[in-house]
Amino acid sequence: MIRFSVRTLLAPSGERLPILLDRSTGMPVFYPNLYVLTELRQTNRASATIERALRELALLLDYLVDIGVDLNERMREGRLFFPGEIDGLARHCRQSVKSSKVVASSCAVPLGRKRTRSLQTVSHVTAANRLRTIHAYLSWLIVLRMSYSGQHDVIRSALAHVKENVLPTLKARIPAAKGRNILGLRQGLHPEKIERLLQVVDPTYPNNPWKSDFSRKRNALIVCWLLMLGVRRGELLNVKISDIDFRKNEVMIARRADDPVDPRRAQPKVKTRDRILPLSSELATESHKYIIQDRRKIYGATMHEYLFVADHTGYPLSIVTLNKVFQTLKSKFCDLPADLSPHVLRHTWNDEFSRQVDGKNIGEVREVQMRNYLMGWSQTSATAGTYTKRFVQKEASDASLKLQKKITKMNKDEE
């Protein structure tokens, strides 16, 4: 049962403000919302950052309900957690409970069996982020309680003891970054999987999973944009028709945080820097054709400039709908990767970029500069290394296999 949920309020100015609600009462949860207002919103954190923090704090509240702890009562007594409860919280933050729906497709479970809620473990990074947010919130809450006027000196002293001795115990449970571990890194698609993906999203493919002609063409174009430009999903959904220069075959990726003309409550955000990306003549032609022949026929699409729109309504395409496109592909085609997503296509672009520059005598520094610009990162960013690890790993594997084959051939020749 989901006890707490995050809802985003949309102000006339375009500002988005996420709030944490108690689903049993429909009322905002006081202290977590006060925390994000005073500690995050006042420091100009993005609404997506605030929303993530509230979802992480919802895990804390959910855990407290599970173990029957009233945090306010504990604070009034000058207490927080017992050691076993801290270990339990750390375990709780490492788990993700997801319910899978039965999908009527070739990938569905056998007849007579049901997909049930399964307990999964999240990544070390996700668990660390959760515990880090919870630790920061509890530290803030303790200081707030200590500052109450009329607070008894005994309770204030007890809370100070908690801050100095109990919170470090919680902090010690935060998983450390495993920089030496390259296994499990998200990888781009192999060339044969790219071909298969382009095949199944082709509007003329007999088993294309979408019924309407518009959805087929729009989704095919979405996949091409993600594959060919390596943009994030928020960047893709932020593109307006006026951002595209069809004379120069270029598109501007622009930051528009809290855009008042964007009607989406969960506004897709551009996390990276503004930049201009080149469009191939083929991609530009297909995009222009989509705008002139397909998008203009959708009711409501002429009310705004966003390039990708929802079928039937013409409403700017949401992140949820974009994610469903990839969920549909994975459920209908079992030979596509289980982790297929817009971000996997971003990794794929980076793999292909590495192949293009490999052996071109560009130089490592120049390659990083080029990648940083095209991805929207600062020129001093080290993020490029994350996207090159998988390519380096693949190249190393190929070299190792060639060496093994060479040694095997030498052994056979000696025989």
C-alpha cells in the first residue's frame, strides 16, 4: 500500500512546487514539506530535485509506519533510533518494491501464472542518495527541535547527543561509491539491437505495436532523435518547432525551467547546457514531414509549439507517455534489451560517437571537448568518462579474444 505520494502544484508563473501528501488524509505532511521549502527551494534547487527528495523522505515515513514509530513523540523525548532500527532503515532504502502488470503479449508469463509484487534491490547510488537525504533531513529536524523556545534543557541536551552520536551511525550506513567496479554499468545497444529497434518502430513494419498511423510515425521519429542526437528525454520533450532551423538543419536545445506556457505539471527539464546540434538531411526531412503532414492533423497540436504531442489531444507529450513507448517495445519484443530506455539510447549514441572518433587522430582532450559540447556538459566535466567506460571495456574484450585466438592457433601449429 502506498501511504505517501508527491503531488506537484503548478503556479500561474510556471513555477512547479512538489509537496508530500499523506494519502490517508489527503493533507500535506508538515515537517518534510517545511524542510524542502526552507532548505531546498530557498537555494533554487530544481523542482525535480525537490520531488526526488520528497520521495526519499516518503521512504523514511513509510518505514516509521512499518515499525510503529512516532517520530514526533521520539523527538519530544529526546530520542531518535535504536541501532536495530537504523540497520532496518538502511535495508529499507536498499529495496524497491515494484508491481508488474500482466501484459497480453508474446512476453507475458505462461497461462495460469500471475506476476506478483517482487522485492528488488536498487543500486548502491540510489540507496546512498536515499540515506543521504534522510540523514540531512533528520539533522535539520533535530536542530529545529533544539531551537524551539521553551524547550527543556534536558531534552535539548538529549537531542544534541542524538545529533553527535546517533546520526553518524546512520551516516556510516550510506553505501560508499565503488569506483573500481565497472560491472553492471548501463550499456548502449549493440549494432544488431539498433537494427532490430529501428526495424520494429518502422511505421510500415507489420508487427509495429501501435495502431494509429500518427503514433507509429511519431514514435519512430522519437527513437531516431534519441539515437542520432543522444539527447535526454527532457531535452527531447522540450524541443519546440521554432527551435529547429530547417535552412541550416540545426536544432537548439534550450533550458526553459518553469516555462509558464508549458501546461505539463511535471515539466520535462533540460539538465544540461544550451547548445545547437546539427541534424542530418534525412532526420531534418523526416521531422519536417512529421510537422507538416502528421502533427498538424492532431486536434490541439496547433495550440502550442512543442514538437512531440500526444495522440488524439495534441497535448505536449509527457515523460510518462514517453516511458510507456519504451515499455510497450520491451513487452512486445522479447529480443529487445530489458533495460531499453531513452537513457540507454543516450549511452548508445556515446558508444557510436566513440567508434566514429576512434582512429581519427583527434586526441583524447579534443574528443572530450567535442563530447562535452554535444552532450551539453561543461568543458571541465568528467562525465564523459562514464560514457566511455563501456566502449573501452568492449574494445578490451575484443583485443583479449583476438589474443586468445592467436595463442590457440600457435598451439595448433605446434601440434
